[in-house]
Amino acid sequence: MRFLLRRVSVFAFAGLAALGFGQSLRVATWNISDFDGDLSGQNSAVQTAIFGQFQGRSFRPDVLFAQEIQSPTAAGVLKNLLNTASGSTGDWDVSFGSLTGTGATSDTAMFFRTGRVGSVSTTLVAGAAGTSGNPRDIWRFDFSINGNAAANERIAVYNIHMKSGSSTDDQNRRQVEAAAIRANANGLATNFQHMVLGDFNIQSSNQQAWQTLITNGSNSRGRVFDPINSPGTWNDNNNFRFIHTQDPSGAGMDDRLDAILMGAGFGDGVGTEYSGLWNTAFSTSTWNDLNHSYRTWGNDGTSFNTNLTINGNAMVGSTIAQALVNVAGTQGGHLPVYLDVNYEAVPEPGTMVVLGGLALIVARRRKKS
């Protein structure tokens, strides 16, 4: 009997300890190529790309930060697509500061599952600066994870679509944007974690805009890190073929224009954490790097400088690969990037009562014996 009670005791207390762990949230970024919601083929392809499954793998983000959303109407269409797709949880909503389109001043939005995150708010970091600075508004999206044991923790995400091109003027304008983001992030309250993600349009980690974001500077509070620690010249470089994001349907997969950068808090062992080996270089020999949750969805590394591999795509299979190409359009398209973060969840009250009661029974039984 004592042996049995010891076993039950171990189960009870281990169960209580385990209840607070093991929860994850998938965060993604995707430049959805001039999305106006009017193309039925692109619309259905979005659903397949996000909710399709291959060998047990599926994109299925909990939070999706999108670029090139052309209007509030387009945002509503995409929200509806997320809610009505086969396999969807049906709890998607959208937040944006303004949506005037890629050719105007604002094209970023946050799509999120209300069952996973809440208290969403937006902050205009810097308005579009004409021909001398950032071409579009810079918006920050703040949210909390539902059920997070770190109840006061907030996550700030800078959803960006920087100036394209590689000229000196293009790089200078990206630097203006990076400086505005960094200044804002330096002033975040201590209960905030932060990310900078989206379409950076940066060809090399040596460019000033990237360095402004990732170096200490005079105030390290707003610094971000590349969680897969993959610096270098990404453009036309086969060594980075597993993390290239552009272009799956036109000029060929040869650029890492899209990325997710994370503040130091995601790698310090406290609160919400990156799911992977923090600041460890991504593999140069496989897309399926087990050290990381970070993925370029659809890129199995066989498409360097060519269109995305469809038949035989080892990561997503042909159906999802074709959908990603269809979303991208004829040229200039992008693949989505995602990663997972882990957090400690508040245990369900009912489960706490059951296990807590079991633990109490065991404790009383021990005392009597």
C-alpha cells in the first residue's frame, strides 16, 4: 500500500508541476503579395497554404502579421478566409492602424486568434516620410497571451515593410525606419517583450538598418536578435538557401527579405521564450533543423535561384507548394516565415482541484501511516 501511495504521490505532484508548462504560440509574418481580396484563385490558395497538411506538418499560425494588405475591405476578406477554411478554429480577428495600400502609406495588419491572444492595441511609431524616409507608416502591435502565467507580460511587435531596392538611397531610407523602430523599442516598459518582423527588403546583415536593430547602441533595451543567428550576405548565396523567402514564382529563391527578430527577453529563460536553441546558427544542410522552430514555410532548400520546387517538395508537398506560388503571383512574391514561442500557462481551475485534492489525500494518508 505504501508503495502504491508513493507512486500516486509522485503522479499527483508531478502533475501539478507539469500543468504550468508546455504551451506554445505560433507567430508568423507573410507579405501576401498585393492582397486586395478580389482574386478567387489567390484567396483559396491562402487557405490551402495556411491550413493544408503534409506528413503531419501545417503552417497554422496563431498570430499572423501580414504586409501588402491593400484596404480595410481586403483585411476583412482575409479574416473571413481564415475563419471559413477547412480545419480553421473560426476565432480569427484583425487589427490595423490604417490600410491605404502598398502604393500609398500603410499596408500592414495583425490577424490573430482570439482564443489565443487578446488586449490587442496599435501604436503609430512613425508616419510615412515621403521620398526621404520610410515609404509607409510604421505600426506597432501590442498583445497579451491568453492564459499566460506571466499575467503582466505584453508583447510588442513592429510589423514592417521597408523600402525595397539596394541603392544607397534605398538603404538610407531603411535606416531611417530602423532608427525610428529602435528609438521606440528603447522606451518600452519593463513588462514588454518585443519583436521586429516583416519584409525588411535587406540584402545583407552588414547594411546599416539591420545593424541599427541588432547592436547594443547607447541603449540596449530595444535591441533585437536573429534567433537563428545567420548573418551574412543573403542575396544570391547558396549557403542561406534554407532561409531564403523570395521569390518563389518569378525571379527565383535567392533573398532573405523576410525575417523575425526578437528581443533578448525571448532568450533569457524567464517568461515567454523562443522555442529553439537561442542564437544558434540555422543548419546549412537541411530545412528541418531540429534546433529551431523557425521555418520559411515551403522552402525545402531545393529552389536556389529558381522558382519554388512544387513536385517533390519535401517540406510541404506539391499541393501546398503550388498554393504558395499562386499566392505569390507572377513576380516579387514571398514565402511566410514562422516560429513558436513557449510560455507557462495558468492551470485550469478544475484540473487544479482534482490534482490538488489527490495530493491532499495522499498527504493525509501518509500522516496516518
